[in-house]
Amino acid sequence: MIEHVTDVQVLRAPRGGVLRVRSGQVWVTRRGDLADHVLSAGEGLRAAPGQCLYLEPWQRGATVEVDWQPRAAGAWLAAGTQPLRRSVAEGARALSLRLDALAQRLDPARRCPV
């Protein structure tokens, strides 16, 4: 979606995404972010799911062209779960080794392979 910003506009990002400036300079304020951002053509800024962006041309009366690229559905979840999946796999391996060691202590016959 390409927008022509000439005055203050609010962009709601239900799934999150990236705002890219195609031409001009835009002043961006994100809800929950203490810093303001001034972006020029070619620059971008990520928005988290549910975040609101307030856009305004950096120079009064100027027109800015921006492009909003929403994040694909489920992309935030998939990207955020990789460390969790790795931790669960490592924990499952460790648990398996501990259970095997416990079984060997409880059943001495398992110590020698048949």
C-alpha cells in the first residue's frame, strides 16, 4: 500500500510490518517508543503487531510518499519461537538421558547389552 502523506496520519499495524519512505522525509512517532524518527527516501522502520505509527512530513506543506509492507500472518510467531523450539529440544534430550540413566540404576540387567 502506497500512501501520500501531506498532513498527520495514523497508521495502525494490526500484524506489524515495515514502513518504507519512497520520497521525501517523514517524521514518525511510534506509540510506546520514546524516540521520534525522521526517515528519508530509502529508509524504513519496523512496527510491532498492534503498534500505531503517527506520520507527518518533516517539512510543513511537503508531500511524502511511503509504502507499508505488512508482515505475513504468523511470521512474528514463527520468528519468535525458534529459540523456544531449540530450548525444548535440548531439554527433551537431557531428560531422555537422565531417564535412561535412572532406568539403568533401577534395572542392572540393562547395563550390559544383549
